[in-house]
Amino acid sequence: MDFAYDDQNIFAKILRGEIPNKTVYEDDYALAFHDIAPQAPVHVLVIPKGPFMSLDHFTRDASDAEITGYMRAISKTCEMIGVEDGFRAIANARAQGGQEVPHLHVHLLAGRPMGPMLAP
Ligand code: 5GP
């Protein structure tokens, strides 16, 4: 599959500091910030710093250090937001996955029961 990354996507602009964000956690590999339109009491997006469109792109082409760093950043973000009562992690990909922004992001949703995994 050809993953053609568009560096004009909104999360690329956030990573370059061209658009502000409410940062929860940041390190060399990842940035975590509050979603602009939260779907739960806590709704945070965790994105890798590299130019990856989706989870399958990232896990195919990212280096081992990038993959480990990103996963550890998700763990750090969970610590920051407090997920003792549980949470849901979602990574939408492309059209049928409902992805709007073509830069990999994991949604971390918490603060209420999440209900069924998928709408009927
Ligand atoms: P997707 O549908 O691609 O999985 O999710 C994209 C998410 O990005 C949506 O939940 C949307 O609310 C969020 N989003 C879109 N634009 C911005 C923005 O400029 N700032 C922030 N913080 N979130 C955004």
C-alpha cells in the first residue's frame, strides 16, 4: 500500500506549532492533547511525531524506537489523565474507519461508561 503523507493536515500543523493545542504530555516521540470536540469527559489524542497516516502505516514503516516511544507515551498519557476506572482507545483509519485527520492518532476516552464497542 502507498501511504502518501499530507504534511498540511491539521495535526502536522499542531506538531509544527502553527495551531495551538492543549497539551497533556509531550516527549521526543509523541504529543498528547485534548480533542477539540470531546466525546467523553476525558478525550485525549496521542499522535506520533513522525509523518505516519494510520496505525498500519506506522507499524509498518516506523522504527522500533519510534514504535516503543509512541506506546510508552500512551502509557504516560494514561497516567496523566487518570484511567483507573477504565478507558477506551480508538484508532480510526481511512474512509471506512471514519478517519478525518490523516495523521495517526489514538483517541483515549474516559470518565464515563463507554457503552457498546460499535453502534448498531
Ligand atoms: P478521526 O475522526 O480522524 O479519528 O478524529 C479526528 C479528531 O480530531 C476528532 O475527534 C476531532 O474532534 C479532532 N480535531 C480535529 N481538528 C482538531 C484541532 O484542530 N484540534 C484538536 N485538538 N482536535 C481536533
